Amino acid sequence: MDKELPVPPCFNTPDTETQRLTEMFVQIGQARRTRTNPPPAERAVFRKLHGVAHGVLERHADLPEAWRQGLFAHERLDAWMRFSSDAAPTDPDLGSTLGIGLKLFGVPGQNALGEDGGTADLILQNAPRFFVDTARDMVEFTYAGVVQRDYTAFLAAHPTTNDILNAMMAPRGSVLTSTYWAILPFHLGDELIKYRLTPETAPQDIPDDGPDYLATDLTNRLAQREYRFTLEVQRRSNPDVMPLDAATVEWPESESPFVPAATLIIPRQQIDEPGQAAYGQGLSFNIWRVPPPNRPSEASSIAVVRRGVYAAGAQLRHRANGQPLQDPAEPRPVQAEPVQADDCVVQAVIYPSIGVARVGNSEEFFVGPEVPDPEPLAPGSYRDGQKRLKRQAARFRVYGCNARGEIVRELSGGHDDVEIEWTVQLANTKAAWYGFQLALDIPEANYAPPTTLRNPGVADRATLAITPQPRRLGRGEAGPQRFDDGAFRGVPVYLGEIRQDEQARLTVLGGLGVSSNPDGAAAITFANNEGWHDDVSDGPVTATVRVNGLDVQVTPAWVVVAPPNYGPQRKSVRTMWDLMRDVAIKAGQLSAPGRPSFTADILPIFERMAGLQWVNAGFAAGFGWQGAFDLTSPEAIARLGSDNPAFREQRRVVANSFRDFSRDAQSPVPWPWLYGDAMNIPPAPTPRQNAALSDCQMAMLDAWAEGNFDADHADARPRPTHIDDVPLREQGDTLTRAALDFCLADAFHPGCEMTWPVRSASMYMAPFRFRHAPAGWREPAQSEVLTPDSVTIPNGPLAGQLPGGITRWMAVPWQTDTSSCRSGYTPSYDPYAPSFWPARVPNQVLSLANYEIVMDESRPLDERRKAFANREAWIEPLGADGYTHQINNMIQHFDFLGVVEVRPGPGGEFPEHIEVQDEARLITPEEETYTVSAVSPDVLGGHPTGSAVGVTRRAGRSAADVDLSGIELVNRFPNGLPPQR
């Protein structure tokens, strides 16, 4: 409308202001939102919550005796406060009016509302005056907006109201650095006064365009330190310039300055604790809920109408939300009730829940990681005296837990009151299972070649499964107990052994990396070589445990024997632990993390990408030392680890650089630069051409980008490097995470240690703990083809597991897959990125020769820099005579390839520590043990690879030059693939 229309006289009659404002605020506005919006019902005003905090109000010692009445009669009162804006919950913070509702506990007696309770309320906002003078004015203003739905004309006719509203906007700093006024007059005994809350921390007037920046800022600030406000009182000393019913008029401080009366102390706290916000939202505030000596002035018509309007709004909201209408008598406890200590062992639990051992061709071994950030082993520790690869052992412990599942003590510690008998069963059933074509839980599986049985011509399927009998170790038995009674087509196969130390901890060792074909045929493809077997395995780890002569229930574990780890200090960007955590969250077995920690949740993602510099040249240039994307230098961490809004856009740019399947499709550009489950050459029209982080990781990155995280890097404790440095109750989960953090989750093509079935929640009895098949259970009979539908049948392969059930999905033999998975399959885009499994299977490495140049400070700096940047092909020992030669050389001489070890760096222009390939021995023609007659036709996809025994290698040709664009690994969709979502 063009002009303001008058309020009809029948609507705004004298003494009906409370009725009309209640009608418009509560019965029209609030009630309508309650009916149409999803629950819970909201307040009538100040609907946008920024946060709820607890604190105390301490009276000043010098407060005049005459003022020590009502709430000021108490030296100290517990307080809960609600910070909010007079805006819709989805409105931006900037430009809104800010308010604080303060509820004080421990104020007994009847209050000015006529209630018998124990609380007092103060309501203040960040403006020294109201935008209308009287209740009658308020009716006219509200009528214009609620009934006529046109504030514009009203404000045009009332410039004073318009100016005040424009000034009543939220500060650009923080709710903890804003000043608040109660605006209206109150009694203080025989005097009339006004209240003000003044922050002790000076505000920073910095614009911030984040829609919820005040909530994030409040959370971040209180997570770091205490804040204080001074509650001040202004006496009404000159009635001529200090009116009682003209709320637009400020009482001049020149007539009566504000006097400090009390201090509001808000201690350091996590305001995002479960239930804290909901508790604050359930509180109701009313300016009349105060002792009579502190009541609002009856001469203020706005104060009078607030009494009824606030009560009506609280009643409607509480009834709609099913909440009690009465005010709480006691404050919410600041801390949960202490849990009674319970050291009664009622169950035993084996940890890690999934242990990981690795094959090697040495009889010697080392124990795998037992903390997520272990100290690196000394150079040379991964090989024996004959340069053979040592095996990685998985070590298991038994912990005694109370009824809550909390670890009370380690039982496998050599205690006299504990008896343990370990039982382990390993099996390798790859050759008796189905071949790998593509992960069956993704839509692209319908367009890949069918998943059929391996070795379909062998009628007696049992002869293809290597299934030794279970092995046991009781008290006092050190072992070893060898898994050597299994066979493949009648030929005995050794799968490993178990041992027990003097503390009754179990050590599981895998095989010696022996892969063979009894018929003598060469391997020809990456995953499904007919007639072949290897000696990786997996199976249950169980125990019987007696404590003080009584049997206790035991939660079992699982062990997976995997290929070697050629990058022992490196982790993929999304680890197996990250994946399994995501599965458990989506299955409702774990709660989703709330507020991420920069040190524990965000920085490790950056560190992993930077760490891949030692195994991939693309990651070295992008995220490595002085790389293009600096995320881990001290300077970068200082910026990215700060929750300062000044760095929000930097955080957002980094977070947006990670791949989002719904946004980035098959582009190789977003991070991480890793191939995905449906990788194909040429690239397929699918988002799973490349990998993405878990949904949990992405959610934490989004929260971090907006500043909603714990900026805890400066105060972070050193990460434990040994399991004995970890508190006892955390040791079990730490052992599990350590094992799974060094396993790959991308790409499941098929994978390194485990593959796509681990994404199914039905595989688990608990988070990170595989479900065991019942004793005596048999799987349903195999059909010729395994389909995405048939794999999910009840009690099928994704339910309880039998020995060998985890590794059967993997390539056979593992060496052919490991030597096939490289990087930069589309060199026209980038010769080094994306990559398959660089954390376990390096692509490009720093040689010992170049390392020595880097360390030689007598050489020119430019020469040392060139040597540092020069990365060599890790697969060089396999030769350049063609793909078939390479995969068969890997089978026979997997120990010829280098392990990337940590060595001292020179510092200064170079890192303090450098990771270097230890041994890389070229395989000579004399060491190629297969013959021409044993090599299958070397035609893969119709393209000759140039492989032939006896061909002299051309000088200077690299193993990385062999063209793999025609092999089965990267040609998954022979009939094409429609675009996928």
C-alpha cells in the first residue's frame, strides 16, 4: 500500500493491549508457525538460537546494602542463558537484533508473576532503547505487520521507529562481546533502575557473511576460554529526562552513570554437548519472573503487556512440544553424574578386532603397527640378511571388560589368575570362489563382464580351497603351530603359523608369498588367473578365557593376511578405518561425530595427501615439500587450523577441492587424486572413475570450512608412538585403528587387503568387528554366476563369515594385481595422477642414489634440488619387456621391489625426514624362471604387449613405459557404460 491505514478503533481500545498483542504474536503468528512448520514449536520472538551456556552471577562485594534485595540478596547464583536473534532460524545473523535470556537459580519465594519458584529471569537485547514508546504504539506497529502485512507504510510514517530498528542489528563480532540492555525500568527496592550487561572482552567490528556465524563463534570461543560480563545498574535520578513509559528514550548517563552490581561468569565449556541446546530451548523467560523487589515498573505499559504475552507464548510452545509448563526448580547439572568405577571383569574382548598380517619371503618377521602414528622402523628392518622381505605379524591381546564394555585390565599379560587358550583358523578359498570383475555393490557392475566361478572346469571345488585345520595354543605353549596341512589340488600349501609370547599375547604370521600354478602356465591377467593360488588368507581369532578359575564370555576377532606393505609409513587419504567407521555410522552402530577436531579429524587428511609425496610424483608436486598445494607447513597449519572467520574462505576453498560425486562426476581434477571402483581407460562416464572421501570425512570438512571445529592444534598432545603410551581403556580401539589405518579403502578394484563387501553393514557383529558364521554352518550352494542381487541373499556371502571369506574376493595371485595397479593411465592428462594404491604399492620413489646427492651438502643446491625432485619408477625391477613379463616377474621376485623407508633429511631447504626406496634389484633374464612354452599368448584385448622371453631390453627403456591401456584391469566395460549417477 502507498500509505499507512489507521487501526480500527474497535481493535485498539484502552486496556486491551495485552489481549491484542497476545492475539497477534501468539494466536496468529506463533500458532500458525506451530501448525505449519515441523516440530518443535518455536518462540513467538527471538526464534533463532545461537547457543545455550551455563555460568554464575556473582554479586560485587561493594554493592550498597540498600540494593541487596531480591536476586541481589544472594552472593552467587547459578545461571543458564540463551543467546538468540529476533529472526527466523534460517535468516542470516547479520542485521538481526540480538538478545540474551538469563535464568538465575536459587532465588526462593513468590515472584512478581505470583509463582512460588526458585528462579529469576533477566531479558536483555543489544540496543539501549525500544523502537516504540508504549503498548498502544506496539499494537499499531504489530497490526501493520501481522494483519495488514505491510510494515513499509508504517515505518515511512514513523521515522523514529524506522531509525531505531535500523540501528538494532547484530554486531559483527560475537554475542560474547556485545553489550545488552534490559531497556525497560525495574524496581530495586525503593528505587527505579535500568540494567545493562557489559562485556569484559572488547568487540571486534568485523563483517562476517556466514549465515550462522554467531553460533559458530560462540561455540568456538567458549571451547577455548572463559568470558565475563558486568551486570550494571542505572538509577533513575531525574524523572524529567528519565521517563517510565517512553521506551524509545534513553536515560542519559550524564544524569546517572551505570554502576557495577554483579559479574556474570561464563566458564569454558562445550556448548554443543548433547542436550544442552534442547535444554535452553525448553526454558521460558518472563521479565516478571523476579522477586517483587526487582519487578518491572508498573508505569511501563510495554512491561505490563509483556507479562501476559510472554506467558501465553511459553504456554503454547510448551504444550505443543509436550513440555512441562512449570519453571524448573533446579538447574541442569553442568556435568554428568560421575559413573561409579567398575573393575569387575565380566567379559573378555580380543583386540585388535581385525588384525592385519602380511606375507613376506623371509622366515623373520616384525609386528605390525599398534598405534596409528608409530615410530618408523630403522632402515633395513624390513629385510633379513639375505635381502628377503620380512613378514608382518599381527599381534592380538585379550582385555578384561566390565559390564559396560570398558577395559578394566589386560588379561593377556602373563597373570597367574588368567588362563587363555587361543584358537585361530586360516583359509585361502580364492580359487574356489568367483572371479573379480567389478565391485557388485555399485550400479556399474551391471555393465561389467559377469562374475563367474574361477576354475569352472574343476568339479571337486574342495580341492581348490586351502583349508588347514584350526590351530590352538594353551597356557605355556609358545608355538609355533603351523598351518601346513591345507592343499591346493593335492599340493600342500603353507599359510602361516601362530605363536604365543610369555605374556600370552598371540602372534599370527602369514605365508611366505608363494604363488604358483601346478600346471606351470604363466599368469596373464590382473585378477583371475586360472589354475593359480597364493598364500594370503584370513580367518577367525577366538579364545577360551578363565579368570580366577571361572570361564568368561569372549568377543572374538578376525585376522587378515595381506600382501606386503611397500610404503610402511604411508596411509591412503581414506583408510579402511574411515570406511568402516562410515559404515557403522550409517548402520546406527556409531554416532556421527559432532564438532570435528582439527588435529584429530582434519589435519590427518592433509598429512596423508602430503605423505603420498614419497610414493607418487603427482602428490609430491601437489602436496609434498614446497608443493603447489601447501596444507601441512607450519604456516599453512596456523591458517587452516584457526577458526578465525578471516580464514573461512581459505578453508572453504580447500574443502570444495575434494571430490563430491554429485558435483564432480568423473573429473580427475578434484582431490584425492586416486582412481575409483569403476575406473576404466578411456575414462568411463561414471563418478566412480575416481575416488572420494567418506561421507563422514566430507561432513567434517564442511563443518571445518564454516569454522565449526575445535581449533586445538596449538594445545594438541604428542601422538603416542607406542601402545604402552595409550591409556589402558583406549588401547583396544587404538590397536584396531592402527591395523585398519594402514589398509586401503580405494579403489576396490579389487583392492589390496580387503574389498567391497566390507561396505555392507551385515558383515559386522559390531563396529570394526566381522560377524562370524555359526559353528557348523554351510554357505548356500554356488551358482555359475554371482549377481548384485544374489550376493545379498540372507545368510549369503555378506553375512557371517567363514575362514577365507574376506580374502576370497581378491585377485589370484595377489602379485598380478599389485604389479598392475599404477598411476597416470592417461598420460595426456598427467603421467603420475590419478593413482591406484600408492600408500601400499608405490608409483614413483626417491632412489638411494638421489638421496645421497640430496644429503651431500658439498654439492650445488640446484643439483640437490633436482635430485630431490627426481622420482624413479618403483616397478623398474620388473623390466620393460611387456605386461605379462612384469606380472610373472612380480610373482617370482616380489622382494626385488623397494620398501620406502624413513631416513634423516638435511633440513633447511629440504625436509627433516625423507622417505627413500631401500633396495631395488633388477630382474635379469636368467632370473625369469618361466619358459616360452609356459607363457600364454601375450595378446590382451587384441593389443600385443611386446612380451617375449629372451628379448634384449632396449637401453634406457623404463618398466613404466609398458603400455597397459589394453589390459583387463582398465577395460571393465566391453559393451560401453551409460552415464551413472
